[in-house]
Amino acid sequence: MCSLCGVLGGRGHWTESASTPEAFASRHDATTRRRERQQRTQIANRVLKHYGLSLSDWSGASYILANRTGRTAIVNNLSEVWIAAEDLTRSECDPLDETLIADLGAR
């Protein structure tokens, strides 16, 4: 898919309950796609902060991942965030890293 098609509203990712409510039938609270993306971004930023990265929503269709020096990457969904994070940091981003877990516990 070209980048323009993605910006204009490619189909939702399977993890988004607002775009696939039948997959999340047990969910009782109503949610909007925007609210869900905001919550997802906040949670991801808690982890990404450890690596000196930040994630922001871009037009409700993609995410922008940035490092402290201003390098950025546009990613379509959370699965792509971790690949781009390793590219921007030029190191492994391990969710089970003991220092990351300690950092999250301290916050």
C-alpha cells in the first residue's frame, strides 16, 4: 500500500477493538477508535521512554516514533513500533529487560 492510501484510511489493525468489535465481545465499556489509540500511545510511551523514544498518533492512521535527536519513523501499528525502535536506537529493545522492568516499577 502506498503511504497516501494509508493516510486516507487503510483498514484497522486486528488489535483495535473499535475496528473489530466482534473480536472483543466481552468488552463492556464503549470505546472510540481515537480514545483507544490515545490509551495505546500512552502505554507504549511508558516503555519507549526507557529507550529515549516517544510515540505520537498521526492522523489516526499511523504513528510517528521519534528519538531525542529528532530522527523519526512512521509506523502503521504497534507491531511495527518495535522494529522501528530498534532501528532508531540501533540496539535491541527487549520488553523483558530487567532495567526496563525496574524503571517501569519505579514510575
